[in-house]
Amino acid sequence: MINPVWRDALAGLCALLVGIGFARFGYTPLIPVLIEQQWLTAGDAAYLGATNLAGYVVGSLLTASLARIAPMARLTQFAMTTTGISLIACALPWGFAWFAPWRFLAGFTGGLLMVGAVPLVLARAPATHRARSNGIVFTGVGIGIICGGTLVPSLAAWGPMPVWLGMGVLTLLLAALTWRQWAGGDIAPITAPTDLPPRCFTLPVALLLAAYILDAAGFVPHTVFWADYIARGLGRGVTAGGLFWVLFGIGALCGPLLSGIVAERLGFYRSFVGGLGIKAAAVLLPILSQHPVSLMISAMVVGALTPGISALASGRVAEMVGFTGHRQVWGWLTVGWALSSAGFGYLLSFLFDLTGSYNLLFAFGAAGLSGALILAAFAKARQN
């Protein structure tokens, strides 16, 4: 019999696997297939990615308001089911006008699951297991990336339709398997916004928010350009690019749990600051060495700390403002990070188009992470 704490964590893992792993990262390896099969033009495929991110921002912003209308557990059930439907709808090749609202909806439910489901699990876990439980939840992101790097290319031989259907059906299956866990009362309800501490937005919280926003600068080079850097920048081919994307996913799979274990020993403050420093070094590494081992380390470390930093930030928020303020502040961080990642994505795309330099992208990402480290180091406040 699985311990209720781990059942809660596994339910949260499934929520992020669906909302982030499938609804967001599952689309990335599908882009060339959609273009080659003439379902979309290259421009339309790019705009759909931005549409999904826009939905994610809106969902993140509206989660707190929606939670006043309906219990967050019910909203989580709704979001997981709706995500599955949106993915299945994309199996029909009816053009950009058909895809756009479904991709927006998938982004919206992803934002809702990130902002709403994570605090549900974290609030229920005992203090002694909180960091590890938090890590398990964010492991769902890595599982989704691995699925995208391995299953999507194999199914793509039959076109985009089976890929969309596969992700959609699996999403509905996960929603069904976790339905009773969300509805059964095992996960504590979120406190109403009126119960928030009177001073939730303090200087340390503002510094943490700024640090998390700058973390997005280090997110873009690997998650947007990494496979292309390996395949075309280093001339090692599409297969090698796919392999290193899988390595990134393996890192993302292990990173949150390892981050949780480290945080149990060192605390969220030191773990978060140290994680930013390690991530900065790993983003910078491809400039210093293009040896396969160096590239493997860079892929896996950045992959591990992409969701790992989010897991540590979530735990750090709980330390700083307590669980009555966690959902509100975590919502701010999620929205700020989403907006920042979109902004840095457009900026780095412009710089790459202008210069053609991958090294400039990695240097920019490492510099952003270094700034985030400094801000996080000053974001020190009494633990709750």
C-alpha cells in the first residue's frame, strides 16, 4: 500500500506531466513533423508555440480567482481532462485557425495545474517529507520531455495524428487514475486568499521573484536552441540532436527529486542559490568545450535544474511566506517566469538571427543566471 504522502506526490507528478510535459514540451519535437507533413507552415508552427505560452500566462493569472469559485482539487480534475481533449482535437489537420484555440486552452490548463496543483500537494506533505515530495511532483516535467524525445519521433513516421492521439489518450488515462486522489480529500484544500498574511510581498519575496525571472534567461538557450546547436551548429546531425535532447530529459526527470533530497539536508535557501550557480556553469560549458562528455554534462545538468530550480523556488516560497501565502506568491513567480521566458525567447531569437552565434546565447544565459544567483543570495528571510 502506497503511503498517502507519496500518493499525493504522484498525483501532482501526473498533473505536471500532463500540463507541462505533454501540453507544452510535447509540442516541441512535433514542430518539424507538422511542417514536413504540411499541416502547418513554419511561421504558423512558431505562432502556435507563442499561443500556448500566452494561454499558460492567462491560466497562471486566473488560477487564484478561479479558486475562489471552485475547489482547487475540482479545478485540477477539470484541467487534466480538458488538456486531454485539447490534445486529441489537434489530431485533426484543419489548419492554424483550428489549432490555435486548442493550443491556447492547453497552455491555460497547464498554467492552472502549475499554480494550483503544486501548492495542493506541498500543503499536505509533512515537514520532514516536504522537499522530497516537492521534487517528485516536478519530476513529471522530465517524464514529459523524455516522451517527447523518444516516443514522438518513433510515432511521427505515421504522421502527427498518432502522436496527438497518443498524448491525448494517455492524458485522459492519467486524469482517470488520479481522479479519486484529487477528489478524496487526501490533499488539503487551499486557504482562501483573504487568509493571506498582511505583508506577503516583502523585499525578500521581491528579490526571489526577480531571481526567478532571470532564471528564464538560462532556460531559453537549451530548451529552444540546444538540439539545433548539436545538429547544425556542431554539424553532428539530427539524430545526435535528438539524443542530446533525451539526455536533457533524463536530467529533468532526475533533477527535481535530487533537488528535494539536497534541500532536505541544506535547506531551500542554500539549495536554490547553489542550484543557480551550478546551472550558470553548465549553460556556459559548451562555450569552453564541445567534447561529447562536456555536452552530455551540460545537457543533463541544465535539464536537471530546469524543473529542479522551480521545485526549489516553490519550497523556498513556502519557507518565506508560509502555506497561507504560498499559492499567491507561487502564482506571481509562475506568471513572471512565463512572461520572462517569452521575452528572453524573442530576444535571443533576434540575437541569433542577427549574429548566428550560439556562443552568444549561452553567454547571455549564463550571465542571467549569475544575476539571479546574486539576487537570490540577498533574498534571505526568516523561515516560517
